[in-house]
Amino acid sequence: MKKFNFPTWLSSYSTIIILAVPMLIFAAFTDLFAGALLVRIVTALFVNVIVVLGMQVFMGNSGILAWAHVGFMGIGAYVSSICSMTSQMKEIAIPQVYPFLLNLDLPFIPSILIGTLIAMLISAIISYPLMRLSDTTAAISSFALLIIINSILIHWDKVTNGPRTLFGIEELTTVWISVIGAILILVFAYLFKESSLGLRLRASRDDFYAASAMGIDIPRVRYFSFVISAGIAGFGGGLWAHYITSFTPAAFYMAETFSILAM
């Protein structure tokens, strides 16, 4: 039986520790000493960290520009919001809401998880053909997918209230929830990068033809990575929705896309 070697373990996970510890300290100081405005800013910061790490899982390891990432953030935001809103508030905020959604009133954590799963499910249904395209064509198709998702969010008024503001969402995302979520996704993104799937994805980024010659099924590797990335975006979107409490489909379009890309 192999003995546990603490220095080796510490060296292997030093990146996570170096990043996670300052995040916890920063959150603690903010919660204890900062005013309400700075607490909100820091909460938003950690939520954005989650979304950026989700983009890193696919785009950072594959080298393919993931325009649609913010679209899946929007899916997670809307789904989790609808799941957690009370029936009375849904009648006010979404006058034409489907009857089967009206009585859906779930706690915060299950709502976030459902938003995450729906984002993954939608990406799993539609993304495989995109992963078979070449790098540039895949990026252009991803941009088209962002436009399609945004158009659906704008026009599906029985679910999203159309282009109007969806309001009445409880403010449940605190600075501690956001920092814990960010650290969990940080750990996941690091482990994914070092996993077999992550290594194969990076191999396809570094040399497409060599990776194919080694027997790597590149479309399949990209596909699973994209679905995971979409799920993290949906998770971040759910936390963001329960922090901001009211939003429109425009929140998940070009401005947010370029903001996330800039991070």
C-alpha cells in the first residue's frame, strides 16, 4: 500500500490552495468589515469567476471560442428563477406563464441544480454537430447559437416574460455562497484539466492531426467538455439570478459575452 506523502500532495494541489485561500480571506474580510455596496460587488465578482471558469473548461482547453457560453448562463438563470419563485409572484411577473410551472416552488439549492441540469441537457441535445466542425467554423456556429438562444429568451414570453424584466426573485446568493461555489468550480476546473478528458482535449488544441492519429475521438471529447462547460455556466447563471433578482434577456447577450471573455 502506497504511503501518503503530504509534500507531494501539497505540490500537486498548490495551485488550488494558492487561489482558494486568498478567495476565502477576501470573502471573510468583506463580510466582516465592508459595507453593503462592496459586499454586493464582491458577490458579483465570485459569481463571474464561476462563469469564467466554466468557459475555461471548454474554451481554455480546446482553443475554440465559445460564444454561446453566456446563453447557457441565461438558461440557468431563467430556469432556476422560475423554479424558486412563488406561484403568486409568477402570476405577477409572468402573466402568461404555463399552468404546470405556476405551482412549481422549490428551495434555492434544488432550483440551482435544476437550472444547471437543464443547461447541460440543452447543450447535450444541440451541440454535438457543432463539435464536428473545424475550429473557425465551430466558433462562428457558436456565435449563431448565442443569437438563437437570445431570440428564444426574448420571444418565449410564457416562460421568460419575453423582452420585459423578470422580477420577484428572492435575493439568496450571499458572498459566502458565491465564494464557496467559486472554490468548488475552481477545484473542478483544475481536476478536469488534469483528467484524461482534459488532457485529450488539450492535445486536440495543440495538434489536431497528431491527436487524431493517436486515436483521440476529438468531436466526442469536445462534446462532453462543452456540455460540462454549459452546466457550469447554468450554475453561475442561477447564482447570478438570485443575486441580481431582476433581469431581461439582454443581460445574457453581447455585453455580458465580451465582459466574460475579457476576464
